[in-house]
Amino acid sequence: MVPDIQTLLGANPSADSITVFLKDLVRHSNTSLTAPEVKSYSDAVYFNYYSLGISFLFIPQKGYKPTGGLKLEDLQVDSLLLDSINIYNAPKPKEPPKKSTTSSRTAELAFSTYSLSKWNLSLSPEASASNKSSIEISLTTNGKDFVSCLGEPDRKGGGAGPSSGSIGIWCEWSKHGIMVEFGGDEARGPQAWERGKDAIWRVITVFPPKQD
């Protein structure tokens, strides 16, 4: 069984917990564990595992300021802590993507769908609408499912403008440390919030819960 993904937060890249998690994730996929693609900046370092549908964001600590373009072996891994995790869902589009696809969207398309078809995220029971201690996520979980379990989001945005040029709607439940970006036509355009209940998640970001 794959360990709880939220327990990885705060670990450094060489932590046993991350290694075990990735090895277990590989067992649920049709790929092998390879070194991540590293994107380094002075205030953030991304480890992208495209074939597993997951990306880790590490924040430098102890005054460490990585330079851009570093390779994995060049990093001071003991000075990096896992701050958030992006989990990707890449359903096949109903229509071929238009040439106007933005560079950030193109980068997201490089990720495969997350290797697990069903998994759980832990919740703060007192902050959830259903008083549940976890929410089960599948590759078809939609906006209505999230809201029925988590309640109304603490923050939300996106969906404005014409459907061809707008970003998808997103919701953040700060007290649970969960942000969800939704995909598909239901998540874009002037009526996105009316249709959003049927929109399937595209990216889930897990981060340390925020208290009031």
C-alpha cells in the first residue's frame, strides 16, 4: 500500500519516506523509477516525475540559494524541504488541443495521469463539511464531490473570460492543505462556476494546512 502522501511534507529529497513512496507508486504504474527532471530557482526547486504524474516542490532552507539549471547531483539536498506536491490527472481531451495552448499548459500536458486510480487525503474533521477524517479521490472526482465533503472553499478563482482564453476554475481548502484545479470545458468560460460541479480535477496540490 502506498504511504499517505501528506506525511511526506517537510522531508528532504533524500528522505527514506520519499524513496519508499516513489517505489510503491511505481508498482502501480507501467513505468520504472527514474531520476526526476529538476527545475531549480533561487527560492524553489521542482522535482518532476512526469511518468508518475507527480511533482515535488522543495523550498531552500538555512540560507541556501540554488542557481538556475542545476542538476540533481549539484543540489544541496539536505538544505531542501518538501513544501507542496502537485498530483496530475490528464484525461484525454474530447478535441485536439488548439495551437494557442499556453506554455504553462503545454508543460502540464507532459505529465501522465497519477499512477493510483483511487487514494485518500487526510482531513481535519472539525474543518470538513462531512466531519470525515479523509476524502477518497478517484480520477473522476468532480467539483460537487469535493464541495460535499470539504464544504465551500476558503479561496477560489479562475473561469473568467471566453472559454478559449480563460484559465480553469480552482478552489483551495486552506485548513485541509488542499488546492484543486479543474479541467475540461466545464471549468472555463463565463458560466464556469455554474458548470463547475461537473468538472473533473486536473491538478491537486497538497500543502501544510493553514490555521486562522
